[in-house]
Amino acid sequence: MGLLSKKDAKLISDPLLDNNPITIQVLGICSALAITAELKASIVMSVAVLFVLGMGNVVISLMRNIIPSKIRIIVQLIVVATLVIIVDLVLKAFAYELSKTLSVFVGLIITNCIIMGRFEAFALANGPWKSFLDGIGNSLGYAVILIIVGFFRELLGSGSLLGIKVLGDPIEKTGVYAFGYENNGFMLLAPMALITVGIIIWVQRSRNTSLIEEN
Amino acid sequence: MGKNTDSNGYTIIFATVMVLIVGSLLAFLASSLKGKISENKRIEKQQNILYAMGINENDESSVVFVAKANVESEFSTYITKQIVIEGKKVTEDENAYLIDIKKEAASAKNPSYVRKLPLFIGNKEGKDYYIVPVRGKGLWDAIWGYVALDNQLVIQGVYFDHAGETPGLGSNIKERFFMDDFIGEHIMDGDVFKGVAVAKGNADPKNMRKDDFAVDAIAGATITGDGLSAMLRKDLKMYVPYFKTLKQ
């Protein structure tokens, strides 16, 4: 990353691994559980959060010196909601099909705690460029986990990836289903998403023991 | 953070100014885009109605509507008649598809109100299709759709949509694998209305039996499925008296 100083590059790379928003900061868990039954939904949500968090962090950072501290949470909420609604309206008018795909994610983005969490923890105390990088870094970290969970849930739960039946047809009994394999319907339900996230947390902390929290 | 931003006066002024700016920005945007958005919605309705009667550009597994540019002409070609049923009275209305089902359902709570029921009659290759709009509740928000029936009241095609069902679970009601299961299902058992239920533990996952009044449910989307069954039962039933007059 020749364009970025070492410190700036860390803002992007840290959240990918050792300061991951989902597994370390425990932000954005609800959406990671709710929408990862399919890989496609995971990817769409990741892109949407990338956009909103990058923009929102910049806006909050620019306003950080004039926001009254007593009502800062409400101000943050208004900024996210306004951004999301503007994008939704513009898409509805000029890219209707795209807006149909994204409409179910609108509510999930506004209430996603990863966005408020980064506003509160970073953008309120740092300049716009740094906040932008922080937003991009954290949403990429969020995306990595969403895509890993989405990959396993769709593969093991529905036997497909991005809607393509990679393991054969479960009803016609082709591919691996010919040998008696069955899809695990439990993978499609939220508890299995929690367990999958748990396994990722376990793997991550056993690779880097300094991440284990003291009791 | 500066000291003066903590005072009550500043906080109130800040909140007021912010609300004014955001409010007027959104109001301006919403009203200036309103025309375009409602035009898009109108086109979508026509596309959905045509989709239900099998006029679409689907390939193997995707859902592809008639292109936006052609939808107007295809709609007037295939939809031969639009009627509004009000109790026993039946009137023809070429804008029946613009009737707001949500408003009608709300007004119908008043017992003296006679609900307007739109019905679209299409003709493709000499066969008549009766397309019924339906609307109900899913898990999080509204679900709606169009059901195309033939004159024997056998489902010929459906289109379902939703405002906010869980992505990857309930949102799959608008996927081909789910909607295609409805084709060929009966809604009447002789003279008795049955509807089509979205059934869990359905012993017929391949959907070979078309007369069991059930299709296979989506795993993890029980409440959306139940809402869909209720929607079909409630809304299709309102049209049964009219269909009975057709049979005679």
C-alpha cells in the first residue's frame, strides 16, 4: 500500500484480523446471524455496509466539533437514517430493480450496531480521511466474517453456492446426494450462524493467544 | 469537543436546525422523485401481472420480467379485460390494476363498505387466465402477489413479492423454486374452497401431487409461509362467488 502511510494502512488491515468488528469488537452480530443463510445476501449486505459506513464515518467526522455531546447518539442515528433513505429513494427512481434487491437490507443497515459503534468509537475523535479508512477497514472486516459464515451455511444447509447447486440435486438424488448425503436444514437457522461465528472466534484466538480476554 | 457545545441552549438550537435541514432535504427529494417512483411501481405491477400468467422472459431458474420498454404493449395485448367486483355488481375498468389493495382492505373493516375487488382477465394462445391480486402479512412486513387461475380454478402461475422478509429465508418466496411449485395446484375441492397451504412436513417435496392443496414450505421461513397460506386463503376466497357465476 504505497499510497497510505503505515498508520493509515493499519486502519484498514487491523479490522480484517486482530481487531475484527464481529469476532473481537462484537459489533454487527445481529445482522451476521440473520442474513447469512445465503452467500448472495451476505455479499449484498457487505457492499451496502461498506458504502454506508465509509460515507457515514466521513460525515460524522466532519461534524465532530459541532455535535452536542448530550444528543450525539441521536445525531448519529439521524445521519445514518438520512443517508440510507436518500440512497433508497434515488435507487427507487433511477435503478428500480436494484432497489428491489436492496430494500430488505435498508432497515438492517440503519439498526446495524457496527455503524453506530464506529461513529462513536472512531469518527467522533478523528479526522475525515482517517475515519473514511476506518469505515472501509471495518466494513471489510465485517464482510470477511459474513462471507465465511454465508459460504458454510449455504453450502451445508442448501448444498449450493450463490444459488448454484454445487453438490448435486437433493430431490433428483444426483451428485453427493446419490451416496445418501443430506442437507443439514439446521444450518439455515440462526443458532447455527452463532455456532459458526463461535468456531471462527475459537480458531482466531487459538492462532493468536494474545486475543484471549482475561477473566 | 468545544465547551460551548455542551450548553442546553446550543443543544436545542443544534437539534432544531438539524431536524429542519434533514426534514426539508428528505421532503424535497421525496416529492421531486415521486413521479418517477410511482411510474416505476406502475410498470412493475404490469410486469407482475403478466409474470403470473406466464408472460415473462424466464430462463432455466431465473425470474425475468417482460422488458420495461415492451410492458405497456404486452399488457394491452394479453390482458383483454379488467373488471372490478363490488358485491354482485361487476364493472369493467381499464385501470383496475391501479386499485390500492391495501386501502381497500383497510376500508373493508367498516362493515357497510362494499370492497372493490379487481380481477384481470388475460388471454394467451386462446386460453383464458383470471389473475387475482392478493396481499397479506409476512414475518416483518407486507407480502403480496398475483395468482393466475384458469376457468377450472387451477393455478396457472403465481408471482409473490415482499417488503422486508429475512434475506435468504422468507425472501425466497419470490424465487422460482418456490413459486413454480404452485403451478397446477387446485384451490377448490369440488364446490368447497380450500386454498393452497404452505406446509411443513409435507410428504410430497417433489410436489408430484397437485390436488393436496399444499406446497412444500421453505426451511427457516415458517412464519412467512404461514402468512402466505393465510393470504391465499383469505384473498382468493373473496373471489369464489364470482367464479361460481362463471361456471354456470
